[in-house]
Amino acid sequence: MSGSAAGWFNRRGWRDLIIGSPYLWLVLFFLLPFVIVIVMSFAKTATQSPPFAFLPDWPFIRFETYHRLFTSSLYIRAGIISVYNAAVATLLCLLLGYPMALAITRAGKSLQRLLIMLVVLPFWTSFLLRVYAWIGLMGKNSWFNKAITAAYNTFVPAAWELPGIQMMNTNFAVVLVMVYSYLPFMVLPLYANLEKLDGTLNEAAMDLGSRRWEVFRDITLPLSIPGIIAGGLLVFIPAMGELIIPSLVGNAGDPMIGRVIQQEFGQNRDWPMASAVAVALLFMLVVPLMLYNHFEAKAQAGAH
Amino acid sequence: MTAGESAPQQSDFIHIEGVTKSFGSFKAVDNVTLSISKGELFALLGGSGCGKTTLLRMLAGFETPTAGRIFIDGQDMAGVPAYERPVNMMFQSYALFPHMTVAKNVGYGLKHEDMTQVQREDRVREMLNLVQLSHLADRKPHQLSGGQRQRVALARSLAKLPKLLLLDEPLGALDKKLREHTQFEIANIQYKLGITFVVVTHDQEEAMTLASRIAVMDKGVIRQIGSPSDIYEHPNSRFVADFIGSANMVEAEVTKADGAGTEVLSPSLGHPILVASSGYTKGDKVTLAFRPEKVSISRKKPAAAKNVLKGTVQDFGYFGKDSLYRIKLPTGHVLSVNAVNAERAAAEQAVATWEDEVYLTIAPAAAMLFGAET
Amino acid sequence: MKQRSTFLFSVMAFGLAFLYVPILSMMFFSFNRSRLATVWGGFSTQWYGKLFSNSQVIDAALLSLRIALLSATLATILGTMAGLALARFRRFRGRALLSGLVTAPLIMPEVITGISSLLLFIMMAEWLGWPGQRGFTTITIAHITFSMTYVTVIVQSRLTAMDLSIEEAAMDLGSRPWQVLRDVTLPIISPAILSGWLLAFTISLDDVVITSFTTGPGYTTLPMLIWSKVKLGVTPDINALATVIVVVVAIGVAISAVILTRADKRRERDIQMAIAANK
């Protein structure tokens, strides 16, 4: 390379190109749309296309949408259900994923690789199809539902027996399928964390008189808290904003926030309301994240 | 495995009997029998993969012997898990719990002891005093220097006052100055508490200064047990002579053996050498070994006629307190010789320099003979 | 010291059963003769025949592939640039904003990304007259935007872990910055770039929510087609389609695992031989 092109590259051009291109793209297609959503949440609906308008006079914006958001039981309920479902799914993922991650670290090297592959493999297949697979299992005619129903009926008194358990279109189904879909997100960071732990710490604790479960309680569990938090966030965040799972297997009477946003935007054509709910959802995600960052930064500062 | 070792006695505090540990077809420890008395500071010395760490881990209870038995204070350790043994270990990596303070680390093992809270706190304070770390009790391990961490690990492993303390390369991670200081500190603490210490190390200097007795291990087998001077001055094999310190070694044949000593001839040296050891007969093939510092070097021809070799200085290195010479003999063989720089002299006044003709004298008592290696 | 624990082993077995029973059940019923998707009516491969002769499915799959190939490639280029910028250029104006912009899409719920992208395209159409019709271009733009940040995260972490002195050595030997980038940095991080591309490709291929907001009439991707069918209930032809996808993915993952294992083993052997040769 010689001549002016190389000279241009060697000065600042190549640097500006590398920084500028992704920057411009993200500002244009990510930041700007989000600003539009925020602005939209202060508008009002109008019978025109696009269906919104701002006030003709100062201050042009209005807070009526947010007022409705915080007073209407529909939105508050959706918020509570979302937090509840996401929290329960995160907890169940942790209860199932932690022993799995621990089991993987205890396996031999080649078995470890196989087990991780088995945990990740469903993630690479289609998300929709994983939800779909559960729709097949949960229907009242399926072998799975029949088996569960039979098991249930053998344990309860005759008066409580059921012809088939209602699984589809319940909150239970939403949580179950979320656990199923997001389990790898819990197992992988936990595995990465547990794998890094120094095995001699366990030996040292045992040498000092601790039995296996005490070693787990005193050493492994406290040292894996970063992994638990990382896995928890990776499950909780997408679960909060989940749209597909509640609309396919959930109960329309107990909507999660994602579904409310879609309904306001689609059926109701209330774009300002959809935007306001979206802003609220984002706040519910950003606040715990910021707290986490804050405490992590504090812990980091303490460590050095 | 006979030198310096007698049959197990009643006073034997630790008795290891015919212990073997196999990993698949590999024998990490091969039929080791060993006794250690109460209050001893015993070192297991050997290169990496010699089985010393595996032996230590079997004492701690982290590995189960494939064959053989281990007794500690008369009690058979078979089936006793690590957490029930009267044994504590100081790990090579120290294995300090990163989420606990220094005091919590030291007190961790006491949770399982039958003590009151006050007694526990007293013990922790006492241990921290012992290693001079009382002022750092509330620090976390990552806020300590390497030497401080090492002392926390020591205090933690001593806190339960075990009958036996195992130390895995206790000084391995420290720099040279700190090592020398810490060696004496460990020996001091051992003396004060009277606890039996077993140290695993690959560093012969560390083993020599710390231990009262040393077992030299190689390929899962104990090659020699004895005091530091025993092992250095009277190695029982070519392997030990070469592993501990350094030695010039040449192949030789016994030419004369009578009351005056044994005379050997080595084609590498070209002159017959008289050796003050016995047990060989004429015609035996042997290895003649002598340590570099046990050879005297001079530019003048020495008065004694025996055991004198002539050579030229091929190379030399100046180390301050002493110098190492590489002397080339007329046969072409090169010997290493140490000379202490006892006088403060300018370089040109040193014992010898390049291309100088020098005379080497090997005292009959300093030369060692080894038969064919088994 | 590895310990065996029956508790851990049973949870692992339960977890794997939990992950695979639904998929295996779905695959099993794809060979069902009956129209009723979950009641066994005998063995048949008819649904596979119907699947491969269904031009709607084929067209949707091809559209998905075209979007995924294009968006993954552009996302990899942009994402790598952002990774380089954040990992190698310590100081530039707006660095904090850029690092925020590459993490935000990762936590942004898809619904919000979808709606905000749609609003942007509507506003742009209002003000600029473009895009007049939503479809291939708008879907691709939206996919690039949210998948490029995954590439950035992967590339950035690889660059941070990389030994800086290698690049300094190249510069010391006379390479100019862009030559260092071309000759040293990019070849070394190429595995990270490749896995970033694969992830972007998979995400694009799998996306429903953002696509459903940014698409226009006539542009139905495969996930959207499945979505519209699944809403109507379980049907055997979707079982067949799912089986095909699962088998293709499993083969792909298995092949890459074998390649990775071989590379690892070769490296280990090389290192051991090098050590042996040194002795």
C-alpha cells in the first residue's frame, strides 16, 4: 500500500472509520428510536395516521398516560404478574440449574464437554419450537398430561380426582416454559463460576474439620454468589419482558407486561400508552441492574 | 531403604507400612515404609512426580492408599475421613478462604471443636500472635502480601493444635530473602509447640535447613532416610549423591583393595585414586564421586604425591563468596571444582584464571564409591 | 478430589430429561399418521412429504436465510469495529455513550426494541418518504442493530484477554497501526469473530418478536410462519419441521464439537512434544 490511501489510513481516517460506523449505526437505529418512544409516551392518541398528536400549546406534552399507568389496575396487575412470574422462574432455574452446574464441574473433562453441549443444544434450536414442544405436552390429550393426571389422582382422595389437569393457558404454564427456555442461561454462568473455584479450598475446609455439606455452605456457596447473580439476571431480564411465551401458553386474564405493550400498540392503537408501558418496563429492569453495578463496583473497589 | 532406619518402635508416632498408591497403571507411591517420631521435623524431598505430595495427601486423608496401612499415634487411619483426622495441612497455594477475614480463616477449624466462643477468640488471638499478624486480623486475604498469607495459612493449620502438621512446599511461593527468614520462623514455631511436622519440598536447601531428618524420594520409592549431613556426606547411591548438591562422577574399576583403602582407576581421570572406603574387591565396576568443594585447587604442585590430578582452567565463574572452576584434564574430561574466596583479592590475584595450569587434590576420605545402580 | 454425589447425579439426570423429553416427544409425533398431533395413530412419514412440498414453508425458510446471512455479516463487521474501538482506543469523545449503546440492546426487551424500531421506520416514512414499504430492508436493519452488540461483546472480551505485547511487537518491527490490525490483531481474534457471526446468524434466524414489528406485507420469515401456525394449535407438519430443524442443529453442533475437540487435542499433543523435545 502506498500513496494517498495509505497516508489517509495511517492518519486518523481508519480510526475514525472504526469508531464512527458502529457509533452512527447505533445512534440512528437504537438510540433515536428509543428517544421516539420516550417522546411518544408524552403524546396523546388521535384519530389520524399515525395515531398520535401533541398538545397544540405549551408545554406540548402531557402526563395523562403516566397518570393512567399508575392508577389503572390493568397495568399495575400486569407489572406484578410479570415480576412474580419472572422471579419464580428465576428461582426455579436456580434450584435446578445450580446442582446441574455443580454436577458438571464434578464430571471428568470429556464428560464435562458433553454435558455442556447437551445443556446448550436446545438453545441453538428454535425458541418458538421449544415453546411449541410444551404446548404439545400440556394439552389435555397428550401422554404427558395424562401421566401427570394419573399420578395426581393416585395421591389425592377420590373427591378431588380430575379428568385432566388444566395446564395450558395458566400462569403455571408460563413459568414452566420460561424455566425450560432460560435454564441454559442459568447453568452456563454458574458453571463458569464454579469451575474457576479453587478445589484446594474445599480440601482445606475439610482438613479443618468440615463435612461435605458444611464445605458447601461455608465455601462453595458464598464464593459462587457472583455466578448466581449473573445467572439470575440473565434469566430474570428476558423473563420480565417475555412476549411469546405468555401469548402462546398464558392466560389472557393474567397478562404480562410484554403482552400489554403489544395489545396497546396493536388492537387499541394507543401508541402513547404502549410507549409509556415500555418505558416503565425498562425502568423495572434498569433499577436492579444499576443497584447490582453499584454494589459490584463497591466490591471491586474494596478488593483492590 | 536401610540406611538410618530401624524396625518400627513403640515411640513411632507415625508409622507408614507398605503403602502403595496407584493411579491406573502408574504407581505414584510404591511400597513405602516409614516411621516418624513425635516432635520431629521431617522432610520428604524429591523432584516433581516423585510421589512425595501423594504420600502427604494420604496422611491428610485426601487420597486412600491402594495397599498398606498408615498409623498416626497408634490409630489406624484406614476409613478415617480427612475431617476427622488429628492432622492439619498447610497447602502449597495456602488455600486461604478469599471471602473470610484473617481472623475468620484462622478460626474456621475451631467451629468444630468443643470450645466456648471466648476460648475460640483467645485461640485465634494466640495464633495470630504466634505468627505476628495480630494487627491484620480484619484484613481479607487479597489485602495481604505473599509472606503474610503464608503466615495466615500456617496459623490456620496450627489453630486446632493438631497432632501432626503437614506442610506442602511451605516456602515455595516466597522470594529468596523471605524464605531464609521464614525457614527459621517455622523451625522456631515447631520447637515452641512441639507438634510433629512433615514438610514436602523439592528444594534441598529448604529440607536441609528445616528438617531434623530427610527422606529422599524418587519414582514413588524412598531412596535414603537420614539426617541432613548423613544424606549429604554419606549418600547411599549415585542418585542421592547427584540429587543432593552436585558431584563429579566418573566410571572406574577397582584395581587394589586392602587395609589401606581401595584404589580405583578411571579412564576419565587417567590416574589411580585412593579411596578411604571398603567393601569392594578388585575388578569391581564402580562409580567414583566427589563433591566440587571437597577438591583443593592450587597453582603450585602439592607435596602429597597421591590423588593429585593436573589440568587447565577451561572456564570459571565468580559468585562472590566462592568461585566455580571447570578444569580440563589431559584425558579431555572436565571436572567442577569450588574454591572459597577467603581473601579479599583483585581478580588477577584469584586462585587461577583461564588457561592456567592447576593441580587438584582429592582427599581419600572425600571420595565416594557406588556400585552398579539397582 | 472429585466426589461422587447421588444427589447431584439425579438432579443432572432430571435436568437433562426436562430439557429433552419435550423435544423427543415432538420428534416422535412427527411420524404420527393421525392428524391429531398428540394421539398416536401409527407410523408415517407423510408430514415430511407435505412439508417439503409446501412452497409457503420453503419460501419462508429462504427469506429467513437471506436475512440471516446478510444481517449476520453486516452485524459482524459493525460489531467487530465497535469491539475494536472499545478495547483498543482508550480515549475518544463519547466513549461512555458507545459502551452504553452496545450493552443496552442486550438487556432491552424485544418488545420494546420491536416497537421502537417500528416507530422509527414510520417516522422516517413520514418525514423522509423512506422506507415506503416495510419488508426485507427494515427487518435486516433491525436484526443488525440488536445482533451486532452480541458480536461486540464477544470480540471485546477476546481483545481484552489478548496479550497487548504481540501488537506492540508488530509495531516495534515497523508495522503501521492498520497493518498491525490486518496482519496481527484480526487473524488472532478471527475465532471470536466467527463465533460472533454464528451467534448473530442464529439470533436472526430465530427472531419472531422484532421481525413481527418491522415486517411488511408479503414478507413472512420462517419463525413468523411457525408463530402463525402455532397460534392455531399443534399440528403434525410443525412437528416434522421441528424435527428437521433439531436434527440439522444437532449435526452442526456435533461437527463443531468434534472439530474443537480435535484442535484441542492436537494443541495439547504439540505442547507435550515441545516439552519432551526440550528435555
